Amino acid sequence: MTSRLLYEFKRKLEELESYKGKGTELITLYIPPDKNIADIANQLREELSQAQNIKSKQTRTNVSAGLEAILNRLKQYRKPPEHGMVIISGVVNVNGREKHITEIIEPPEPVPIYKYHCDSTFYLEPLKDMLREKKLYGLIVIDRREATVGILKGRRIEVLNSDTSMVPGKHRQGGQSSVRFERLREIAIHEFYKKVGDMATESLLPYKDQLLGIVIGGPSPTKEEFFEGNYLHHELQRKVLALVDVGYTDESGLYELVEKAKDILEEADLIREKKLMQRFMSEVAKDGLAAYGESEVRYYLQMGAVDILLLSEDLRYERVRYRCPKCGNEKELTLKENIEKQIVCEKDGIAMEEVGRRDIVLELSEIAESMGSRVEFLSTESEEGEVLFKAFGGIAAILRFKPTGNKQQ
Ligand SMILES: [Zn+2]
């Protein structure tokens, strides 16, 4: 996905996030790519008849209108688009006016769940998840008949390429010399390994900087022969974390591989977190190129001084913008998710209005992106990740340089 599309997708999510319904009347419908449209329509008609029992007249009317609008939109589809879609519908407040909106979002990645959700806000978590940087691993499964190359992105497996071989079976035809047969068979096997190596290189090399590692699966001794024969590009070869026994070498083999290599992948990820935190801590210890805490990191980010932004996956804060209705002065604050606060204009002594609210992870990573800073998300499952979350507030940075002058607070 291009960065412009990504940006537009982000902006769209932010817009939807800002909407609030008066009651539980904003509908979000997640449709994965393989879902049957007729089944969905049936379920929505069922919801529509149940909506007649809603006590509040306004909520009842709005939910029904939302469901009817979605049913109408669904008529234009015989099957979901390539990545599935998310349909939102409801009555929202836009610049002080109530307006019924219905929109179809085709996200950059496949919709992972089927879900009908009705609440006072739109349900956007699975879409926001798509924006978080994914951990990538290369996957190869191979036996002498077949090979499949894939990539693990977060929790999702994508098949990149596959091929089958011309290697003859172990049993020769009558009349062939067994020595000659074995020789031909070995040549065919070598040719197949070479082909798979080229295929894997072509598919995975573009990701080489992001790949945390590669795992190779298959029966013995095939996978060992493939690995030891150096059929992979040397930059990929040194990323190989492990060879794992799996029974299948088609797409299902990739799933089997990820399942069996779970601990290895988790460990590789923990090692990555460990290394990042060690680098950060050593800078902190010598009062060097490190910053932590939201206001300090934000200051360095905006100056373009951040090399790597370290964010805790468990951060649940929002950046809230207020405006004075009288003088128009604006103020920004960081608050815990879904917390509201009364802010008074210092000049006029009257309450300021909330005019915007964004997930702080999105907000900070967007600044980072525009400044060319790398963003790394750390879980709180590792000791190091926990230190980032508890001791440094979940927001820290390794700096490119340390600007002189006073820090803005
Ligand atoms: Zn004011």
C-alpha cells in the first residue's frame, strides 16, 4: 500500500472515530472476503425485526434506518471485495448538524472477522490494528515434490509463491540402470532446490530489512539439504532461525510451520525487544541519545531528532484538542482513553469545547513517519517491554542527535 493510501485510510479512521451517536445506534459491520452476502442480508433482516423492540423511539428509528441503508448498499455486491469490507451507518453530529451517514471502507488488509456491532461509537479496533507495524517472518516449506513460500505478517499468513517439481519417485521404471536412475534423480532434486531458492529469494528479498527471521519446514533430510546447500540468497540465508519438521508443503504447511515454530518466533521477537531496550538503556545510563516521557519525546520527534520511536503496545491514551468558543484559542491534552475533562480558557474563563480526539499511538507514529523516524512497538510480555511501559511511561526514543537549548514542556 502506498503511503498516500495509508494516510487516507488513517484519516478516514480518525474521522469515524470522532463520531458519537446519541444512543447505542451507530452500526459497524465487518465482512471478511469469504463471507456470503445473502447470509449477511438475512442476519441484518433479523436484526431489523429485533430493532422494533428498542424502547427509545429515536434509537429505534435510527438503528432501523441504519440497517436499511446497509441492506441497500449490500444489494450492489454479489460477493465481498478482495479484502472484504466494513460498512458503517448511523446518525452522527457533523459540525453541529445531525446527519445520517453510510460508508463502505475497503481496508488495506483482509477483514479478519465477521461482526455486527451496534454502539454509541463505531467499532474500529480491527481496522486500527491494520495500521500498527507488523512483525514479518519469512516462511518456506519444502519436500522433493513441492514447495511453498510465504510471509507471516503479525498473525496473518500470506502465500507468496509455490511450485512443484519434476523429481521422479524413488522407484525406477523397469529397464533403467539403477545407478543412472539415481544420478538423474539427484540432478532433478538439485535443480528443484535451485528453483525454490530462486523463488524464495525473489519473494522474500524485497522484505529483507523488515524480516525478523526465516523458518524452513519440511521432512528430513530435504529441508536440511536445502538449507545446507545455500540455495537461498546469502542475506536471507543468515536470517534462517530454525528448521522444523512439518508434514505438508502446500499452504496448509505454512500454517503448520507457524504453529510448530511458535516458540522460536516468539523468542526472535523478544530478542528484538531486548536489543532495542538495551540500546536505549545504555544511552539513558550515559545521558546520551535517549529521551522518554511523552512531552520530551514529542518535542524531539517534531524536531526530527528521533531515530527510533519506542512505543508500548499497551498504551491507551488519546490526544484531545480543545477550542475556546469565544476567542478560538486551542489547547491539546493527553488523556486516558475515553476520559473527558473540563478545560477552561485562561483568557475568557469559560469552558473550552472538545474538537478532536486521536489515539496517541496513531498520532505519534504519524509524526514519526513524516520525520522519517522508525517506529517500534514493544509488547509488555518481555521484561524489557515491561520496563518501557512501567518505568518510562510506554513512550521513549533513541535519538539521531541531541539538540541543544531548552526543552519545551
Ligand atoms: Zn477564550
